[in-house]
Amino acid sequence: MAHIFVYGTLKRGQPNHKVMLDQSHGSAAFRGQGCTVESFPLVIAGEHNIPWLLHLPGKGHCVAVGIFC
């Protein structure tokens, strides 16, 4: 079984978390919270303030994530 991590608007309590609850394409159960081992820049930009990570390991901060499987 694969584990996935989500950050930004897909995390519990955030506006797009409903995507994680939609079982039309499968299901994922919340397993806990964590953070990335390495630090990465987390950018929140664009018209809709969408968060995304830059692949620049060692820069930025450790990112808080929700873990699902």
C-alpha cells in the first residue's frame, strides 16, 4: 500500500481537503501528521494562492504534511 503526503490546501482543515475525501477514484485514510526530513522552499503564489514546493533540497524550511494511505 502506498503512502502519500499532502501539504497546503489538501491538508485537513484546508479548503481542498474534500478532494481527499472523494471516494470516486479510490480512498485514502488519514494516518498522521509529519514534516519533510529536508527543507524545501514552499511558495504560495498565483491568482488563487496555490502552494507548491520548489525542488531545491536544503533551502527553505521543513514542510508540515498530512500522511495518508
